[in-house]
Amino acid sequence: MDRDPEVDRKSQPRIRVFQTECNPVFGTVCRQPERSRQKNSSIGGQAVKTVKVTPDNIISVIDVDFDDFHELQKAVDGHFETVSTKTLYETFKMPVIMLVDEDGIMKQKEVNRLGSYFYDADRHGWPILGDVVFAIAAGEDIEAPSDAEALKIFLKMNFSYLKEE
């Protein structure tokens, strides 16, 4: 008996995987809305690696527990806010965000050149002030990049003014 392929296709349950194209430098595949990695990429409150850039263009890999709100505040030296822009997404081809000090203006912090570039400050005139910590948006969660060293290398290759201590 011949099967009608159209009938078989309709009777099969459809499974849909939401994928977006990610930068092969990081060797990751972004899945939305479900994530394949464990929550916040840290197990049991352990610190994981991410990238930090200071206003004096120093880039470094730091350890942060993304499950600890106070540790994230310490990483940006203040109450943090998340910044997500089209420029960030187009650069990394994944939902990269920046964590920045939301009170940078009141604290009179210095302009962060890289953060201001990703924030499109040249268009609207509002720069990013203070340190910038990079993360990945995963729904309502914030996760560490899967490979902080690769992220640091990528940034240094594309923004020659960045330097290590």
C-alpha cells in the first residue's frame, strides 16, 4: 500500500527549534526561547568568566557569579542596568548585552569609548560612563558568554584601541 506523503506530514507532530545565526568565533548556537545551557552558566553559585572594559580602554576577563546580584553590582561598581542595542546584536549575531552603572552620570564617571560605540551615542549624544561588563540575554536571565577569551580576542581584533593591563 502506498502512503500519501502529504497525509504523513500532517499527522506527524511538528517540533520547532528556534535558532538564530551566531558568530562562529564563539562556537555557540543561540536557541530562543529555550536555552541549551544551564541557568546563568554557573552551577551552584560559582563564578564564571566574562569580559570587562574600563573607560581607559583596558579589556580583561573577570570572574563573576551571574546568580549573585551584588557581585554583578560590584563588577560595574554600582547599580547596574542592562543595555541591549541593534549595534550589539549586529556585531555579535547573538543577544549580547552590556551591564553598565546606571548612576554613571551622577558619579561623574569617565566615558567608556567601546560602550558608547555599542550604545550608538554618536546618534543621540548620551554616552556610556564607567565600566562595561558583557553578558548574554537569555529571556529574563543574564548569562556569561560561553567563551570569554574568544570574546576578548574578537573585541581586541575589531577595536584596536583596547589594551590589556
